Amino acid sequence: MLEKINRAAEYLRSRIAGFQPEVGIILGTGLGGFADKIAAEAIVDYKDIPEFPQSTVKGHAGQMIFGTIAGRRVVAMQGRFHYYEGYAMSQVTLPVRVMAQLGIRYLFVSNASGGINPTFRVGDLMIITDHINLLPNPLIGPNLEELGPRFPDMHNCYDKELIALATKIAEDEHIKLQYGVYVGGTGPTFETQAEYRYFKVIGGDAAGMSTVPEVIVARHMSIPVFGVSVITNCGLSDEVGDHEDVQLQGRKAGVRMETLFCKMIENLK
Ligand code: HPA
């Protein structure tokens, strides 16, 4: 595993000539437009990175963009790897390990998700305050002691200071925010009505198929995490989930998410 991480990181270093990203950003379904906010210095296709799987989902471009936002050095992943694509959890989370190897000090994650909280509306942004993991844990297997502990603490997975910063910026920018618990399942099916109800009962506010593995791996390495879900459908209503609609709602709300991420990055310590 360490060899794979190092091989990918070495290759990326050869492409970015001394550029050291401070912030890693994972762009979820339909949110890849954020890449336009980055003054790019290097763009690397996943297919060229040793050990990287290929992204197979519509709406995910499959490239890493290195550059600056308001003078801060970032690396953004346009497209991520999902467990439902058939990858091992070690592959799903490899990019986070690699970004950590390149020196990121923060991880920003985003996704499209289904609202479970009945007060949520399509197009809302939900700040992830906590999660419930219904995917296999990505840390199962030998522990990489060099990177983090065998039994990592998962209190405060989502950094409170970053959430406070988001709240302040959203007020200044008049962006409506929701807050809640993200339930990460395997997909690729959307949930049944009974499953959405179950997710609500166990304390979930939004359901998705990603994010949790990457967050667990980042927290294993003690990297502070900030996460946002774009609510693209409301699970407890009668409407049916559809990938086209998820992408459209994602793009609309994505504009607000872009503003939030950019201002936050500008104001990071
Ligand atoms: N469930 C799971 N993942 C999703 C959903 C959903 O309702 N909407 C967008 N991604």
C-alpha cells in the first residue's frame, strides 16, 4: 500500500515541479465546475497516474487539477472513485493518501445526496456535521502505522472551526445552509422508501454513496475535514431518483458551493 501511495505521489511530483498543495478538494457528482475557479498550474489525468483507477461515472471528468485559489495552493479531484464501481476500498481512498503525501493540510469534500430530513429542499447545501458509515471500513486490514493509529478516533470528524467559518461566510454571502448527518451506503441503487425511513430513524439527514471512506482515511491521518452535500432529491417524497436530475440539481447548487469553498479557502488559517 505504501509503495502504491509513493509511486503515485512520485509521479505527481514529477508533473508539478515543487508545487505543494495545502488544500485537497474532492468534487462530487455534477460539482466539477468548481475547477474553473482554480488558476491551474498543472492538470493530470487519472489515467496517467500510476496505481490510480479510472473514474467510470458520468459527470466525473477524472483529473487532478493543481493550482491556486485566492493565492492558496490547492489540488482538486474532478471525479472520485466509488465502491459501487467495483473498486476495493483501498483504491477508493488511494487519492486521499496520495494528496496527504503531497502535503495537504485540509481536505474539502463534496457530494450529491438525497435529503432525508423533511425540512430539506432540492438544491439545499448541507454542511456535514457527522456521518454514519454503512460501507465497508476502508481501514480494515493491516494498519499503516506510519500514517495513523490502529483505532482512530472519529469524534469531530468534521472540523468545528471549518464549520464555523462556513457559517460565517454563508451569512455574509446570503447562502442558505442546512446542517446534518450524512449516511454513506454502497449504492448503486437509490434507497427504497423503507430504507430512507430507516436512515431517518437511525439519525441521518442525507443519504449518499461516497465521501465517508475518504473522510475516514483523512481522519486516520489527522487531516481536518470539511464536507458539503448538495441535496439533489428528497428521499421521503414520492419522486424517483434519476441520474440526469441529480446532475442538474448538482450544477445549480454547485454555484453556491463554489462560492462557499472559495471564500473558505481564502480565509483558512
Ligand atoms: N441516495 C443515495 N445517493 C444519492 C441520492 C440518494 O437519494 N441522491 C444523490 N445521491
